[in-house]
Amino acid sequence: METGSPDDTGAAGTAKATRDDPVWTGLPPGLLRMRRLLLVVWLGLLTLAAGLLPGLFLGPAWAVLALLPLGLAVWGWAMLERNWRSWRYAERADDLLISRGVLWREETVVPYGRMQLVEVTSGPVERHFGLASVQLHTAAAATDATIPGLDPAEAERLRDRLTELGEARSAGL
Amino acid sequence: MTTPGEEETARGSVAPGEDPAGGGSVAPGEGPAARRSVAPGEDEARTNCPASGKGEAGTGSPASGREQAGTSSPAPGQEVPSTSSAAPDRLAERRLHPVTPLRRAWAPVAVLVGWAVHDPDQAQRQLTRLTTTHLLLGLALLIPAAALYGFLTWWFTHYAVTDTELRIRTGLLFRRTAHIRLERVQAIDVTQPLLARVAGVAKLKLDVIGTGKKDELAFLGNDEARALRAELLARAAGLAPETAHEVGEAPSRQLLRVPPRVLAVALLLTGATWGTLIAAALVPTLLWLATHNLWTVLATALPLLGAAGASSAGRFVGEYDWTVAESPDGLRLDHGLLDRAHETVPPGRVQTVRIVEPLLWRRRGWVRVELDVAGSSNSVLIPVAPRGIAESVVARVLPGVTVPAGPALSRPPRRAARCRPLWWRGYGLAVTHTVFAARYGLLSRSLALVPHAKVQSVRRTQGPWQRALRLADVRVDTGANKTVTARLRDADEAAELLRAQAERSRTGRRDALPDRWMA
């Protein structure tokens, strides 16, 4: 595209036509299930503790404290879904797009040629739910390009594809 | 460059070439260390080989290494595969300058002083008990021990230059071999601390991403350091291996020299200098009035005085006689009053350039120029210079770049004032066909320039308050771990900018210089 003139920062109109609309992919529901389960487990324990301990030692009225973690769990249940929905990625011809965040939105573009290393990681809990995350590293540490909660097969496909594309378009620093 | 190929050279060259005797013992430990999951363009240039020192460390391995290097036994299996053109004597390992052992001579003294300061009472009691015989005995033990340690570290440190690598082999018990790839060199520094200047020696350091303090060659003879720098640069540039050895110093042309008077005035007009000086004078005085406790005052005054000294006199001494010169193998920066430093940045290595304009300099039209090179600690390009001259130097550093003038920068929309009142006026952005330029700062203005070819990734971020105002930030990440941010742009403009910048940084690569800029 033409970027010759020094004052084309606002030239949004001219480039609109050439835009190739990215095909966005969301995350599989496994991640949401896992996060919700973790939320229920931890906040459930906390609710029990907050209800039982003050209830036993200070008097039954103090058991109301249990409502606090309970409320948090209900709020978190909804928030987790919003957050999960906000994650999406798109593989374009020359770069990878990752978009995420509800309140603090972030959209990252990493050209394939800049990738130094692609990592697929999977912790014990993630493995139990059949999930894996893909992380891209460039020479800039600030590039935080992670796609969490992918299907392992998809994660490996993505890794192989990214590596292959990166090799084809490889560039130094 | 593909992954397997790189591993092959790294491993192949270590095992057979370097260690004919102990090859078997090295190999098992080395495989996993060298093997990493690496994608294309990986810049990890070193291969550390923590060889098991067993059976090797004590048994005169240097002698065998020496022998091998000197006679370079022409057994076919021992030749490094890729460097077939290298004459055998070229691979000869060299040692550092013989004064090197002395650099650590102060270490035992420092330990003693540290112990005395840490526990003064105990030290005094010990001192009174000390008799002359004890003292002599102690010295008789300490001096040979220190001398032996210094001698052994020197004896066991070797370096060699091959066509593509600088190899440093060191360590008595824990062996360490670093292979630094020359085409990945980001900068070469030759520094001379004051004492080293007296002794006529210098330190040579290659900046490659991932190298540390351990990978500097300290010390080399003055002429040797210069010759080695010229040779390394010539090889890094991709000159023919036969000529690289004797090309010598590339001719350089001086672009700029900062007069000491200008530097002094510039430092006097810097807010930070006065800020630290005033703090160093005020805080201890107030503390003395409040507490009348000498130790508290000393404990706060000393660090403050140190900071004040570093930001005024220290900067003057460090940036004294700052010279910027241009040569075919890169940009030369020479500076220093007591410690002299000679830095060389090969072409196409600069990731970001910042033009800083402190408030009090503005009337005189002076600017300070900083630069970021990946893996290098050098950060100043010009400590102070008139704007026009500074811009012409920047044009040399980033070829084809013209620094956008103040009016060419587009400001954020007016509603940005509700997000960052007052400060929003300092923000500005200009995108030319070569650079992404973002300005920030109200009093001390700073304009950061990133060539499109150096952009690693682009991000668009938006907080809740910014979203309500339809604003967004665009962040550009570079390889020197610096992020340049265009703050508070219109949201649609930012989205377009994100897309266009990704496109530009991709196409910008094509015009960029190759890693070996003369090949």
C-alpha cells in the first residue's frame, strides 16, 4: 500500500478498500469450563471456610460473611464468559492477529517473519481438560502473544503452520 | 538459515575441533544444552558447553589444546566442516594480554576491607593482636594464592577467530566455551578503564543478543584490540576471509565532536543535574536538624551525593570529548575523559532513535540523541548538539530517514484532554515511508523514531476510559526491548494504523540491509 506522504496517519479511507478482512477464530469452550470449575472449587472452599469458621467461633450471625465469596463466584462466573468470548485470533497471509480483553482491550499483530520461537505449553490441569496454549516469542520481550486454551491438535497445527510460515518469511533483527 | 543447520555447525564444531582428547566425555553433556526448540531467525548465538571437567580440568588439557592449535594437526576428522577455507594458522587460539591476572589482584584486598567495614569492632581486635610474623605469614600465603589464581584464569582463557565465529574458551574447573556468531554482532566496544590506559591495554566486547559480562575479552594489548576489532568487523561484514585478516582499520570520517564547554553548559541546563544536587544538599541538612544523628545523615547523604556526582561530574567525565565518526564498518563513538570507550555500531543495527529536548535547551536549539541497539548497553548517540547537526547524524544512522519536524506531527484529537489533561498536548505522531515517529513529554520532549524494518510486533490497546472517549494507544515493539507508543489516537485511526503498520513493517524488511552488509 502507498505510505509515501508523511501525513498519511489519518488516511483511513484510502486503505479500506484493500483490507482483507481477517477470519477470526474463537477459543473452544474447554477453557471456559476449566476456568469455571477452578473458580467454583476455590471460591466454594472459601465460602465454606468463611461461613463455618466465624459461624462456629463468633456466633451464627457471622456466617453471613460467606455471602461475600459466594457473590464473587457468581460475578466471576459471568465475567469468565465475557473474557473467554473476547479472546480470538486470526491467521492472515503474512501475520497473526490476536485480540483479547473486555475492559482493557488489546489487539496484537505479529508478522510471521518476526517469530523467533513458538511454544506449546500445557499444565497438568490443562492436560486433564485437553487444552494447550500456544505462545509466540519475537525478539521483543514486550510482544505478549499467547493463545490459551486451544485443542492440543489445533495447537500443534498452529505451531507447525506458524513455524513453516516463519521459516518462509524469516528475517533477522 | 535453518534450525538443523545451525545446530549442526554449533555442535559439530565444538566436539571434534576443540576437544580431540576429551571428545567422548564432552558429548553426552553437551547435546541437551545445545538443543533448543528454535524457530527460524533465532538469535541465540552462543553454545555453552558445560563440559564435565572430570579427567580434564587438572591434567594439562591446555597443553594439548595449545599443541593442537599450534601445530594444527591436519587430521581430516578434526577440521571444522564449514571453515574449509580457513588456513590452519588462522584457527590458532590466542591468549589475553599478560597483565590480565592483575585485574583481579585487588579482590583479596577488597574482601579484607569488606570484612573490616562489616564488623569494625572485631576487625580492630584482630588488628591489635596481629604481630609482624602473622602479617608476614598471611601475606606469604595470600600473595602467591592470588597470583596463582590470576595466573590460572589467564592461562586457561583462550580465544580464536574463525570465519564466522569468535570463540572464547575459559574456565579451570567449570569449562565454558562461547561461540559468538559474527553476522549477529550488534556492536563492538573497545573500552579502556583508567588503569588499563596506563598499562596500555583494552577490553573488547561483542554485543550479541544473549552475551553477558563473561563474554568480553579483558584485557588485550591496545593495538591488538584495535586490530581484532577491525578483523571482527571485516568478517562480520562478509569480506573475503583471506583479506579480512589484513584489511586493518577502516577509514573513518568525523561527523561531530562535542566541545567540552558546550557539554558543561548543557549539563548545567539539565533539570536532573540540579534536582539531584539540591536533593543531596537539602535532605541531609533537614535530617540533621530533625534527628541530630550522624549515622542517619551519613547513610542518606552518601547515596544522594553519589547520585548527584554521577549525574553531573560523572556524566561530564563519561561524555567528555564525544566524537561521532562514520566508517564503512559502522558508526564510531569515542568518548571519555578518564575511561576511554570506543564503540562501533555496524550499519543497520539501530532499533530506535530518541531525540530528547529538555526544556532549558530549547532556546539554544540543542538536543540529545539516544539510540537502542539490541543486546547492547550503549544508549547515547550524541550527548548534546544543535538540532540540525543531530538530525544529519540521525540520517546517517537510519539511512533514508528525515526527522519529522514539529508541525508535521499530528496531535491527538481534542477530547484526549479528558483522558490526560495537559499532557495530551505533548503527544504527537508521524508516520513516514521509513519511520514510525511518536513524541511525548511536555517539558522535556522526546521523539522516538522506529524504522519500519525494525518493528517486531504492533499492538493496539484501549482501556475502559479510552473506549468511552473512542481513543486508543498504538504500541510498536522493537528488538531492543523498547516499546514506542503513540498515545491517545482516535480509535478508528488507531485500528487503521495497526493494520497499516503491520503491512509497513513487513514490506520494510525488503529494503533493509542484510546482516552481512558487505557480502
